[in-house]
Amino acid sequence: MAGQDGTILALDIGAARIGLALSSRTARIASPYKTIANTADSVQQLATICEQEDVKEIVVGLPRGMSGQETAQTVAVRTYGDRLAAVLAVPLVWQDETLTSVKAEEELTRRGKPYRKEDIDALAATYILEDYLHENV
């Protein structure tokens, strides 16, 4: 997809929520977008977002253990990603997400303003997208 215009959508998939971040491929600036509930209709919600935002690629944060090993959450995220890929005609790529939620919570705490768990998820998705853009685009 390199060189193609459009939007890249990053996902930080958790058991309860999915954090979303967007970047235009040309501007290469990742921004928190929103958080949606990880429910039975979340794949359809993501399909709608992909259409509305002209998404050309989806980057899914892949969680791993501190030693790089796969965990139960890794399996759950891969399964969700496979469901998403089966529904959407948008390429899906995996990006390591090690410690992005920790980094997001630390950043929000440093800002000294109240924040919600949803804010952590959307900011973590932004870090996933920034890492992807830095390494691949």
C-alpha cells in the first residue's frame, strides 16, 4: 500500500474497548480518533468507519508478553483481526504494541488533567500507528 493516498486506521484491541487512531498516509501524523466498545457489532462499526474515513489500511496492535511470547490476549487479538479481515476489503497489518497502553497512561497522567480509560485506549492506538508509520511508510 506504500504510496497510496487515503487513511490508515490503527486499532488497540482490548477485551472491553477498541482504541482507534487515524493518519493520512501523506501527512503521516497519527491522532487519537475515538474508542468503541468491543461488542458483537464492533466489526460492523469499524466497517462503517473505514468507509466514512476512506481507510486504505488497518494496523492492528499485537500484544505480546514482556519476553515477546504470545499470550492469551495475542490469540484473542489475532482472532478478532481475522474476523475483521474476512469482512473488510482493506489490507490489515500487525504492529507490535508492547507497552503502548502503559506509555499512554503515563502521558495522560503527566498532563495533569482527568482522563478516562477510553482516552488511554485511543492514545495507545496512536502510539501503535506512530510506530507503524516510522517503520513502514
